Amino acid sequence: MPTHARLTGEAYAYLDRVRTLLTGVDAEVADALITGLAEELDGLGEDETRARIREIGSPEEVTAEARAEARPSAPPSWPASTTPAPSSFYAPPPRQHDADWYTILTALAVTVGGFVVPVIGWIIGVVMLAASRTWRVHHKVIGTLAAPGVVFAGFVPFATPTVQSSPAQTWPDAGGASLGPLLPEHTEETGMLVMVLILAILPCVAIWLIASANRIKRQERPASNR
């Protein structure tokens, strides 16, 4: 209760009674009412205090309106616990994934990019594939080796080709004898086989990479966003 050096004993008794009747009323409302009454009675003598109290009204009358208008304060309760739920200790943060355009561009670059921009296109695709946040390790390994593997497989059957000798394809020595062939007999067949493998396998690898990335994104997407 506010203290005022010039309050009379009757004023203090009046304010104590008001305070008692305000039990359960919001603390701010009760304090404001008590402070206002104390200022009204501050500095008055005994007779003036009694007269002023009659004008203000009895403690019951003064507190009746405050109790009707003010919201009663809520009963005290224990503070809410800030300890996270047990499951939150083990829930990893949601995994970030690549954008759809990045997935498609990477799959195309790592499979056919080396044939569009020789070597450089494939290297760019490998770098993008390695930096991906969606594909797993086995996806990255297969995607990286797909294009070189197709080219290598196309040349394996012709690793020891038969050769043809013709005047236009040999180097004569000083005596006019031929020193050996310059071109393998199966050069055209090798190129055709590599082209068939490129057209048959690499698009399938690109489609597989894109489908795998989309499947991973769907599986790891939060249930609320599905």
C-alpha cells in the first residue's frame, strides 16, 4: 500500500479495508485505486478525512465498481517448462535438397554434356553432381562414370583391330618399302557402336538420376507439406 506521511489513522484504516475487499482483483487495478484514494486523503485532518470518506463512499461501495469492471487475476500457476519434448532431442533438422532445375541440369551435364562441349561439359556435370545435396553416394558414382564408361565400352571390342594397308595409308621408308598401316580397319564401326551406346544408355542414366532425386525429395518431405 502506498505510504503518505500526512495520512491520518482513519485514512490508513479506510485504505486497509479497501485493500482487503480488492482481493482477487487484478493487481494493477487495485494499486491504481488505492493510490488514487491515498492522494484524495493525503494532507487532510481527522474531520476533513471523515468528511472526504463520506463523499467518496464506503470501502464496499468503492470496491464494488472496481470488482465489476476489472478482470479478476488468474490463479497463480507454475511457470511453463522450457525443456523441449524428448522427441525433439533426436529429431534432425530437415534436410535441404537441390532445386528441380539444378537436378535436371546436372543430370544432363554429367551424361551428355561432354559430347556437347567435349570434356569440359562432363567436368562441369561432375562438379555439380558432387555438390548435390540430394543424390546419395552411389548415384554420384554411377553418374560420374556413365559417360566415360560408354566411350570405353565402345572401343573395347576394337582394342586389337585388324588393319588394312594401302599406299595412301602407309609411310614409305628410304627404299620405298611400307613401314606399316596408319588406320584401323574398324574405325567406322567403332564410331557407330559408341554412338549407339550414347543414345541408348546415357539418356536412361539421366532419367534415372532425375527420378531418383525426385523420389528422395518426396520421401524426406515433411508430412505436413505432402
